[in-house]
Amino acid sequence: MGSFLHTSIFFILSLGILVFIHEFGHFWVARKLNVKVLRFSLGFGKSLWRSQKTPESTEFVVAAIPLGGYVKMVDEREGEVPEKDLPYAFNRQPLLNRVAIVLAGPVFNLLLAILLYWAVFILGESGIRPILGSVAEDTFAAHAGISEGDEILSVSGQSTPTWSLALTTLFAETMDKQRIPVVVKKPDGTTAEHVLDIPEDIEIEPKEFQEKLGFTPWRPSLKPVLKEVISGGSADKAGFHSGDQVMSIDNVDVTTWEAFVKEVKNQPGRVLSVVIERDGVLHTLELTPAVHQTDKGEIGRIGATVRVPPELLQMYKVKYQLGFADAFVAAVNKTVDFSFLTLKMIGKMVTGSASVENLSGPIGIAKIAGESANMGVVAFLKFLAIISISLGVLNLLPIPMLDGGHLFFYLIEAIKGSPLSDSAMALGQQVGMALLMGLMGLAIYLDIGRLFA
């Protein structure tokens, strides 16, 4: 219940911020261009809160359904307009003014992303150095000559100080490049450049891509000492405590955390006799790993983490942080790059070269909102920036009902010299609604599938 509440709160907070910025863009530009705004609403449905200074001023509303919002302007197409308000009607504005008002929503989302990334780069984010573990045969990395122990310094000339930056940069580069230069530092301290050859017809799906790439993080050999025991997990129920060291499982000695994890994964639902050492005394505990379903079958989980020696953590931990001016430039570049990456991904999904599994609906976004909030301020800001870019870019697609659909209608108007007929616009709205409902239905279906998996 607590997890659900936590997730819900951060989902509503995230959506509220992003929708407010989007609708504020429309509102602010409309007011600057002397268009009368009747209502500014966060959410749909029943009003939970409203404020209006005078009968002639804008009514501000917070509604019960938080999945969106809208700005209602004076418009003759939506009903009769008093004569005194006709000069301030949206439909009577010059074409460029209408374009500016409609474009403002997505643009404000992209500006928000720049501000969020700016804050992220100034605050800095911690990560692990991108040092490679074992490189499997017949992978892109192996064919390129990249080997275990290599540290990725840059991808296509872009610095990659952390593991997450290295992977996201590689994924982005594969969208339109088949030969990707990667500079690495070898274990002996020398540097070398390798070229990854990516097949043009590769299906772009993050998890499968990483497997084909052959990049896995280097993992040190750790003693099987528990750091944290999750409340309610299998380890907690069996009586494990933080600081316990696993000595054996079913009379087989265990010397590394990796060996312990492997045994647990391979024994879902089976009772294991585990000998642990606690404060110099041996104890025998009965452990039953919980059954967890994955796309590759069932695995066991116990709800515990490993203790990593502080000196080892400091050796492989890195903080990526930029100064005020450099952070702004990086934020602009990051927003531009991710915007084009989003467009490329949409294009590949439409053509079938990327799986629709990459789609996320409200359930998936809510889950990520809660998880990112748990990871700290920087992770939550990055999540907001990514969703803000996605919202801005998606709204620019030429689909009726979206801002991009209106802009497409205005383009036709500019070419033919007059607005589209009401019947043509109504048909377009119906088609747009059907497309959006279908897309939303698919995203929710995939969300539910992932939830139960």
C-alpha cells in the first residue's frame, strides 16, 4: 500500500509539473498576443479547486482526472462569442499568431528539459566507471577487439565518464550510424580506438541490443556478506541479518557473492540449507528463494544486497559534474540529442525496425516516477527531463488532436490561402482521436504485460 501511494504521489506530481508547463506555454503566448483565455485547467472532469478574480478574467481550475489539461480560449468555432470579445478570439488571429500559440506548449516542454538537465549537470550525478566485464563471443564488442578490463573513454567523440552515459550514447549512435568509434583505456594504461560495426537491420530494443553489443560491467569478486536484508523478503523470513556471511549452501562451500547469487537464482521455490557466520558463530538457516518470473523463465530471489568494501566503491565510483556555463551548453545539447533520438525511435517503430515494446503508458511512467524518486533528486530530475522531451516531441507529430496536427492544418492553410473546412477538420479530429486511443490502448496493454511479468 505504501509503495502504491508513493508511486501515485510522484506520478501525479510529475504529470502535474509537465502538464502545467505545457499548458502555461499556450496560455502565456496567447495572453502576450492579446487572445482572451477563458479557462486554464490542470486535469479533466470534476473541478476540485478553482479561482477567478473577476467574471472577465481567466478561470484557473484543478480537476479530478490528472491525465492532461487544457487552455480554453475565446473561439467562434466552439460557440457564440460576444461582440466585444471578437477581436480577442483565437480563430480571428493572424496565422503566425495561431502557430506561435500552438507551438508554445511543446517548446515550453523542451525549455523545461534544458533547465532540468542544466540542474542535473550542475549538481552532478554519481555512477560507476565504464569498465567492461567478460565480453561474450560473437558480439559486436568481441568482433571489434574490445576485451575485459577495457574502460570506455568516449563514443563517437563524446566523453563517457559513467557506465550509464556510455550505454545511452551507444544506443543513440546506433539510430543512424553503422560504424561507431569507441576509445578505450586498456588495463595497462594505454588507449586504443575500436570500431563497432552495427548491422543496419538490427532491431532496436534496449535489452536485446545490450546483449548483442556484448557490454557488461566489470564486477569485482566480493565475499558473500549481506549488507541489507529487505523487510518481508525470503532472506528476512529465513532470519538473515545484515553482516551475515554465507559459508555454504546444502553442504557446498560458497566463497563469493556471485556464486551465492547463482545458486539462489537456480533454485526458485526450493528449501536450501544455508550455513552463515554471525559474530564468529555458525548458524544454519532454511532459505526458500521466492519465485520470480522473467522472460527467460523462473529464477529465485531472496531480497538482500551485498556489502561492498568502501575502498573498492571509491575506486570505481565517479561523479560527473560541470560548471555553470558548460552545464548549460551540455543541457541544450542533451535536449536536442534526445529530441532527435525520440523522433528516430518513433520512425523505427513505425517502420518495424524497433519493437513497440519500447512504448510506455501511464502505468509504466508511474512506476518509473516512483523508482527515480527513490534514487534521489538528480535521478528524478533526469526522469522529468526525459518525459518532458517525450511530451514535447510527441505533441509535435502531425496527428490531429495533437499540437502538431493543428500546425499541419495551418501549413495547409498557408499553402492554399484559406483555412480548412469545418467538415475536413472534424474528420481529421476523429481520425486523430482513433489513432491516439489505439496508441494509448497498446501502451497500457504493454504496461500491464510488463507488470505481471
